[in-house]
Amino acid sequence: MGLQVDPKELKKRQFFLEGNILKAVLSVCLPMALFQLINELFRVFDLVITSQINPESVSAVSFFNQLNNSIVSVGTGLSIGAGILIAGLYGAGEYERLKTTVNTTFFMAGAAALVLVAGLILRARPILRLANTPAQLVEIGLNYYRITALNLFFTFFNNVYIAIEKARGNGSKIMRINFAMALTKFSFSAFFVLVLHQGIVMIGVATLLSNLVVTAIGLYNLRNPEDVFGLSFRYVRLKNDIVKKIVSISLPVIAEKFSFSAGKVVVNSVGVNYGTQTVGALGVSNSVSALSTVPAGSIGDGGAALIRQNIGHGNPQRALKIFRCVFIVDFVWGVLGFILTWVFLDPILASFSKGDVAFAELIAQIFTLEMISNVFLAIHSAVMALLYAFGYTKLSFYVNFARLFVFRIPILLFFQHCTTLAGGQAMGLVMMISNGMTGLLALVVAAAVLHKEYGAGWMKQLLST
């Protein structure tokens, strides 16, 4: 019996390849953006709950989460790379290769997760020393770190599963799944901390339980081995060109995500010199900024899948028009995010400070400057969609590497050693400068890529109706 493709999925695929572009982009990207907005709101509320323990707990959770994100980047990069291939194969109608890619990616992600989880748990203290973790935070958060390490196995699976749904253009399904995850996380965090009066270890347990919900949903939805996207060990191939393609397109993304997350750990390590509360304030500022920047990234992710499907289908002109639409939607989202965070700045500060005036001032100093540059990150997200869709993952790595290791960390070190700026001012300026420069660099890179793919008349083609 041949592979099965759901008729509803085929109808949706045809719409993405031939239907109204704006409707296609909005149908995929807006649900994903709205989910991410809701998810980031839950994250912010989660930090508010954590702040009810004490400010040091906020600092510990922020520090360990950045460290954990560095490791998660391996699974994220693998899933993004595989998602690019899956979207292209889906658009081209190459279902046998698609199914092989799906199952081989799951196997690779699972194997990598097992190795990483074992190493991170067994070598916890040396790893934390290597990350220059303050002794105070190690005492508070060592067990929290171990639980987040255990959570990696489920996170890797979930990343690949969500990448598959993105490649299919199932933005609404992704929104529902991740809303269930966010609601589970927030509910358990609130119960453990506000009702049972537990510490940050149980915050980690709440994260683990919420990821288990997504894993269970993914296993259920992929249960049919005859479906083109279904799980089947018969389609795991470790000695053919599929693995080579997955690795070649994923490695730059893994390096990009890892270096960016590791760079944030370095920023935290350097920021500790301004005091642990400064690290906590930076974590809060990043989380609030993410209310606009992370949904913008989701718009880019959904757009990348649509662009790639049309490239796979042999329609580069339609792919270009989709990029234009994604760019406009991302930019509008970035502007709206800036306006809304500015309007609600005071209640945001009040939620996190818990009456600590000094902590509130630190957050305000960083966030006021950081949010000015968030529109540039929306532009960056749209450009990443273009680079991923056309397979320029090495260029995406260079752009994001520069964001931290050219535009952020050297400037932070300069401020720290060559100026008398206070911690909040220095961190805020660093975020504003690095984000702004990254957006401008992304525009230059996008122009170069479009010139290569569409020739000297790319601008005219881009602007034509």
C-alpha cells in the first residue's frame, strides 16, 4: 500500500501554491504569531510568579534558561534545517523522500538528545563553572538546571514535530498545541509556587510537564505509519544522501542558534560584574521584548515554509511575492509591538519589581532602550525567512553571529572597562545598538541574496504587483 496524504492537506497545499498570497501568509503566520504572543505572555507571567519567591530566583531562572537555550539550539537548528527540506519536498510532491526525511530527523534528534542529557546531568557542576555561574546562583538553581537538562529530550522531539507542522502550513494547529503547552506550564507554575509555596525546582517540573503534553500530542498525530508524515522506523535512513542534506543545511543553523544562545550566556557572565540583579533585570527585559520579537520570528518561520514550498514547486516569482508580504506583515507587527510595550511599560515594571525600587529602575533602564530597536528585529526575522527558504543557512549564521560577537559583546566590554555607565544603562545601550545594527546588516544581506537569485532587476520584481 502506498503512502497516504490527507485530502485536506492536499487542498491546503494547493492553496499555498496557487491561492491568494496575503490570505495564505495570514492564515499560516498570524495564528503562529498570536500563539507566540500568548506564549510569551505566559512566560512573562511565569517570571512574575518566580519573582514571588525572591529577586535572586528570577536571576537564577534567567541565567539557567539562557544556558539551557544554548543546548536546545542543537535541536532547534536540526528541526529548522529539516523543516526547510520537508517544505521543499512537500511543495515538489516528492512524498517518499519527504517521509524518509521526517523519520530520519526524528531519529537523529532523539540520539543527540540522549547524549546531551546524559552529559549535562552527569557533568552539571563543571559545566556551570565553565559558564562562570555565580556560586549564589548555583546554590539556588542546581537542581532546576538538572530538570531543564532532562527536559531536553522532549524539547528536541517537540521542535522537530512543530517544524513538520510549519512545513505543512498548519499555523492554526501549532497555535492550539502550544497554547495547551503554555496553559499547562502557567497552571502548574502558579499551583506549585502560589499554592504549595515551592521554589524554582518546581518551576522546572512545570516546564517538563508542559513539554510532555506537546510530545503526547505529537505522537498521537503522527501515529499512522502509512501517512506521509507518520512515524515509521522503516523509513529511517542513516546511509544515504538524506542525512547529508539534513546535516549540511542544519549545521549552520545549529551553529547560529548555539553561538547566539551561548553568546547570551557570555553576556550574562559579563553582566554579573554589574551585580546579579542586573542579570535578572536583563532577563526580564528580554522576556518583555520577546512579546513583539518572538511573534515576529514566528511570522518569519511560517513565511519561510510558504516560500520554500513554492520554490520546491518551481515558482520562484510567487516565492518572491510571498517574501514581500512576509516582510510587510513582520514590519507592521514590530511597530505595533513597540507601541503596545511602550503604553504598558509602567504596569509591566510594577509586576516584576515586587516593591523593589532599585530592581524596577534597572528593568526600566534596560527595557526602555532595548524596545526602541525591536522594529529592526522584525526586519531581521523577515530576512531570516528569505535566507532559510533559499537555503542560505550559512549567511543566516554570519548575521546572527555578528549580532552577538560583533555588535553586542565587544560593545558591552567597552562600556564595562572604558566608561562609567551604570549596569542598567550599559546593558540597555548594548541591546539597542546590537539589535539595530543586526537589522541593518540583514537588509544588506537580503539585497545581495535577491540580486543573486533574481538578477539586477530584483527590486522592480519585488515591488511589482
